[in-house]
Amino acid sequence: SQYTMDVAALQKMLADDTVTGKVPLVVIADAGTPVTGHVDNIVRIKELCKAHDCWLHVRGHNLAALTLPNHSRNAPVTPVADSFTLTIGSWLGIPGLPNITLYRLWDQTNPLRSKQVGTSRESTLPLLAGLHTDHQSRRIMTLPLWAALQSLGKEGILSRIRENFLASERLYAALDVFRHVRVLSPKPGGESGAYTITELISKPASISMLLESTACCVVFQFIPELAENEVLTKVPVYYDKLNSWLGQVLQLDAPQ
């Protein structure tokens, strides 16, 4: 997809850096790109980062899909990345909540080997990076998040996230029948559309399947009705005005 990371180009860049004596530091991947909601090939990118001892950070609304399956408490959990940013406010529809960054702890004596939390003292590296909660202002900043999570409870949080994914699924199905509307975001259920949100909740699914089979948003535009096999090179001005008008109406009526 033109909207996702070029993994082959990334592989070449990492290899070139290694040859020239440079140390790759971090790769930032998207699980739901900011504009169109596409998902990078996280599994392949993770393999490249592991091969080059590079930190992998993942961001994007599709990370909310990790809450969908009914996991057993004792089931093994495979790390998605070394760290990721969670935009809880957008997921729950509560503006103003701070974002959360989760990161794995690393062994201070061997930074390339991950450390199990709880088996020894916490590494001092996060403290050196300023990732600590000693400042009262930071604790106050997280108070709205704590209050929201306490109020909703686990089931309330999960139900809101599931309803959001279901809404995307329903909206895509409603728009897909119109020939004068072009959908730019990924199809819910993966390229084949084989998986529904209900199935992802009830059946075992890999992390890559969860991220790629869910749609965090539906992005579309008005276009002229096309004949069969006709390719549109540029959207006419009139239809762009329709797109702009709809955007303005949504900003007024549904700013959230």
C-alpha cells in the first residue's frame, strides 16, 4: 500500500547503516496511520528491528484491537513492540485524557536483553530518560485518566472500544455500495473481508491478524460515478467542494 511503510527500503537502510558503522536507534511504525488508518507490516518490521538490535515503537488507533479477544489470564503474551503509545481519550470518546506510553524494561548491564519485570530491581535507564512519576505535576496530569478508568471499569472500557470498531465496520458496509464514493481506508476484516469483529472477539487470533483485520476509521471522498474499469486520475473541483462541505458540517455537528 502507498500509505504504509516500505519495508524493503527500511531493510536496506538498516543494512547500509550497519555497513557504514552507524547504530540504528529506533523505528516508529503505525498500526493505523494518522490519515487513512492503514497498518504497517508490524511482524516483518519487528523481525528487522530484532536482527539489528533496534528499538521498535508502535503508535496508532488499531492498537485498541489488542483488547478485543477474550484472552485467558494464563495465556502467553507475545510483545507487540518495545514500546507503544496508547491514545486512550480517542478510543473512549473522552477528550482531554493524556496519552500513555508503555515500554519494556531492559537489563542495565546488557541493554540488548529484555528483563522480566519483578525478577530484579527496576533498571535506572528509564529514570535517566525522565520516565518516572516523581513529579507531582505529572501525577495530577494523569488524574483525569485514572478517574475515567475507575468510572467505566474494565467492561465499560472494552465495550466502548468494541462499539467503535463495530461502527467502522457498519459505516464501511453502508458506503461501499455507492459508486460515487471512494473509500480510502482499509477494508474491515482484512483484504478478503473474511473476519468480523464478533469473530475476532470469540476466536483465537494472532496479533498481526488483529491489527490488520480491524478498521480504526473510515476515510472516503465523493467522486463522479465511474464506468466499469474506468480509472479516476483527479477528483473534479465540484466533488472536492462536496468533500470540504461535509468536513465542515462534521466539525460543527460532531467535533469529537
